[in-house]
Amino acid sequence: MFIRKRSSYPILKVEWEGERLISMQELSFRCKLHPEVIEHYVELDLISPIKYGEKGYLFRESAVDKVRIIQRLRRDLGVNLISAGIILDLLDEIDELKKEVSRLRKMR
């Protein structure tokens, strides 16, 4: 596991669809993971970056929560990465269904 003692990542003031974007360095620092682990998660499509030219990836700030969920699934439940991806997809689908139920209730 990769842990830096002090923050050296650049603070970005970039937003995408109303959500703050963070660099790969900030994401890896906040999740206490080596950037190569983050890249592996991207390769497996567990998290989705927004490509930012030659400077590398940018991620929505919500990627921090997703990575932490992956870490908990692996650490606490022994879930492999492929299964973690399926679980993340199901959690996203549940969130969408909750929003739809809420929208339908407001229409009554």
C-alpha cells in the first residue's frame, strides 16, 4: 500500500456537470492507494475517469467513495475485483430506482 506523508498533489478548481474533479494523484492520496492501483481499477472499468489531455486522468470527486467501497468489499468481505464491479453496478441501479420511486411519489 502506498501512503504519502504529506499532500503534494495539485488542488484543481475544475468542475464537470456540477461536481468537482480531482487528479489521479489526489484520488490515490485520499484513498491511500498507489496510482497504479487506481489505473488498474480504470482498466477493469470499476471507476470511470475523464481524460484530461497529456496531464493524465481526472475523476469526479465521487470516485473517492467508489474506491473506498471497493476497498471495503475486498478487505471486509474478501470480494474479488470482478465481483466488486458487479456490486457497484447493482448499487448504482438501486440508487436510480430510488430516484425513480421518489419522482413517481411526487407525481401523485
